[in-house]
Amino acid sequence: MSELPTHTQAAVLEQIGQPLRLRRLELPPLKPGQALVELAYSGVCHSQLLEVRGKRGPDRFLPHTLGHEGSGTVLAVGPGVAKVKPADPVVLSWIKGNGVDVPSTLYPSADGPVNSGAISTFMRYTVTCENRLTPIPKAMPLREAALLGCAVPTGAGVVLNAAKLPPNSSLAVFGAGGIGLSAILAAAFAEANPIVAVDVRDHKLQQARMAGATHLVHARHQDPLTVIRELTGGRGVECAIEAAGRPETMELAFRSVRDAGGLCLLAGNLAHGERITLDPFDLIRGKLIRGTWGGETQPDNDLPRYCNLYLSGRLRLDRIPIHAYRLDQIDQALDDLDQGKLGRALIALDETSHPKSSPPNTPNA
């Protein structure tokens, strides 16, 4: 086995609202329950955007690393790790699975120590812990596997675990980003009908159609409630999923579900301090609303299942458009995400490979 790396390059948040800084960090010795992973891809999530832009409240841990989803290969394991071993391909996720939980890591550097939580993925090599890793089949491409760290388990999990939609259930998905598209893919797999995608951007609606949406609603030109009621005989949908992370969209999604058991599930993240307003009489009429924590995903069971469904052609992860960036383009990736240009952004961290797609605002996009 080749010698293990001693340092890593990482995108570090040093000051809220400022560009991330690429820093050379020293890799600390592994604690019991930890593993060293060579990352191939890291996802870029809206919750990370909120953190960088200061919309998640005060940050007591600056400077710190970022990223909570990705894919890669285990290089080494610390004492007590039994779930993975060196050379295993893995998904890294903020969603806790089985195994040891080590809540923090400190990376030394020439400019002082840098904090990290249990998982960080905006870096070439990362120290994480056993319960944030899930081994996957070697046949699973690491590019698509990176989607399984957050977007797919949250979006697909909302449909399959939280809503438990039976065939021919009516569904509306508000927001066709990475989580919304994952929900639509899972709804198509579950044979929901109709599947209504609501967004304010034409390209996202077309992506939703590719993922399996049966009806598209451009919310700037159409009233989603009117369209949904027409499609459901005036009753509303059996289930609505909010994946845009906006107060007005959450309120609209709740209004779109039918009385007496219609379920609205909130998967989007609001900025710190934002609130939604509901009519309590809707609750009296039997409408239900609740949040979801990562789609109620159990990584050790669900992620291998999603891999097998993808490898068998039954869960079309290839229909989630991926825009790949280098680590030194991380701020551009965050800007593009903020402007609604992306299906899912991935940071390609393998220096020997080249992104298969370009950022959407580059000449060859």
C-alpha cells in the first residue's frame, strides 16, 4: 500500500459572507472510530450555502471546514472501526448510520487550527467517523454515488420513507433542485400519478419532466393551486413536498393538499429567523404538515438499496443534471446554486479526472 497522505487541501470558512479560503491542513492522527477517506466528489448543498452566507445564525466555530456529503475511498481506519476497511468505496453523509460517532476533529495548519465537525467534504482527504460512512458496491460510479450523501436520501426518502406513497397517489413537488428532482425520481419509481412539479424556472421544469413529472407548473405564469385543483377534481393532492426552502412556498404547498389526510412534508431549509403562517382551520379540516430529517433515511439500509436500484436501471440518477466544479471554483458553485442555475453541484476532487460537465455559466456549458 502506498504511503498515506499527511496533508490535505480544504476550502475553509474563515468569515461569514466572505469567499472560502483554500488552505493546506495537516491530517491529524485517527481517533478510535475514525477513518481517513480520499474524496472523489463532494456535493454542494443549500444548507451549506446558508451557512456560508450567515443565514443559519451565529457561528461559534470559525474557522472551520465545510461540506456534508460526498463519495470516495477509505484509505485507513482507526481503532474500533469494523464497518469499513481500506480500499472500500463509500458514501459520506451527514445522516447518521451505524457505527461510532466522533463529533469533531481539529486540523492543524501553519495559520492555526481549523475546526471540523464529524464530517467535512470540501477537501481532498478528510477525517470522518464510522457512522457517517456507508460502503457501496464497487460497480457504483462515485460520481452518481455522491448524490446519495444528501439530495437523494432526503428527496427519495421523503417519498419512500416519510410519505410511503402507494401507486397512483397524487403528488406535488415545490422546487425542482437536487432534492426536488430526487423526490420526483422516487415518485416515478413508486408509480405516483399525477406528479406535479412547481418551479419558477423553465430549465428546472424541463429537468423535472426528465425525472418523471407528469405535469409542470411555472409559478410565475400560472397559479399552482388552480392547476393542482383542476388535476385533482378540486380536492388537492394527497401529498405535497416543499423542497425550495422559501416561506411562501411552504405555505403554498400546505394549501395544495386535500382535507382529511392530505400531507405536506417540508424538506427545504429556511434562513435563521424566517417563519411561516398557517390557517389553523386547515388543521381542523384534517390537513397534516410535518418536517423530515433527511427523509427518515437509514443509510445502512437505504443507500445500498438506491445503489442497486440505480445499477439495475430502476432509479434514474442519471436524470439529475450534475454540474461539476474544481475545489478552487467552490465560490462559483455556491453563487450558481444561490442563483438557481443548478440541478446538483459536485466538486470533483480527484486530481486525475476531469469533470464530465461544466459550470452553467462557462462558455462550453
